[in-house]
Amino acid sequence: MPAPRILPAGDEAVLVELGQEIRRELNLRVRALAHLLTGPEAPAWVREVVPAYASLLVYYDPDRASYEEVQETLRALVAKGGHIDLPAPRRIEIPVRYGGDDGPDLEWVAHRVGLSPEEVIARHSRPIYVVYMLGFLPGFCYLGDLPPELAVERRETPRLSLPAGAVAIGGRQTGIYSLDNSPGGWRWIGRTDVRLWDPDRDPPFLLQAGDEVRFVPV
């Protein structure tokens, strides 16, 4: 396991890099560190944390701690994070209409990977996915791990507009577009009516890093 890298990210943030790969074990360490930094015993200087695949961006109050103090504390917490039990994840079922106008790339994906559309649907909806991170759009979730036999390249020319709820595949990842009229280069195979982002909801995000997602064909 590589040693963590702690890098300045402006005057009031640091980036903790735990690796350079998309792996569930690394993401678990990221979430463990985020848990320590947002729990009841979190340092008083923590303002916000933003988890990614294998790194954590930590915003801090420079009036409460220097960069050196933050760095020292983070190194200790990274070491501790490998020995804590995280809370049980939430599991959310997402109903999906696959194919047709709700998933115009399903036939292309099926042809590309040598399966029938029905087999693609069955294999895409079989795993329990983990939300690795949110990004790109408010509420857009990056999910892993897609069955390797469904991995396909992104579109050469991205679509200029996708609807909210579009379920798509890009490489070894799958995800759900959270806003209407979003550009997107992933292969669009289905759609859900579940709203991932609602500014009138508290919190506005339906999903968060560490949640589990299961797609249910309807």
C-alpha cells in the first residue's frame, strides 16, 4: 500500500491522496478518513470534506490550525482509519426502464459486448453497486463495480443533452445523470424517475459516498 500524500490545495484546504487506482479497498479507506473527520471527535479546524475515488479534499480553518498541524493530524488519522468499523451502508433500490427511448444505447452496448439486450439488463441490474463519489453534476453518482463484460468505451461525440435519471455506462463505471439537459458521453441504457438532486430536499442529494445501489428493471 503506497504511503499517503498530503498536498496543499490553496490556503485553506489539503488533498489527501491514498492511491491512484479505482479500487473498493482504497475507497473504503477514503470513507474511513472522512468518517473520522466528520464525527463527534473530529478536529475543530475541519470545515468540510469532499471524498473522491482514492483521495479526500479537506477544507480547514487556518485560524484554528496551521498547515503543518493539519498535515500531522491527517497522517495520524489515515493510520487509524484502517482500523475502524464504518456504519452499515444505506442500500437504495433504483427502478430503471431499460432500452427504447429511455435507453437508446442499449442495443449498441449489447452488440458491442456480444450479449442480447436482455442479458445486458440482467447483468447490469445484478450487482450491488457502491457509490464511490459524487461529481460532475450536483448529485451525479459514480458507481462501482460494473461487471467487466459490460465495460464499453464512451461515445466519440458526447450528447449535448441528456435527461435527469439517465442511467449510463462509461468504461468500467456506471452512473445516473442527475440534471436535465446535461451533456454526456457515456452510453445511455436506461432511465429512472428517482430524483438524485432536489434543491428543496434536505439534504438535496439522494445518495452519498458509501451508499449501496441496486438497479431494479421495471
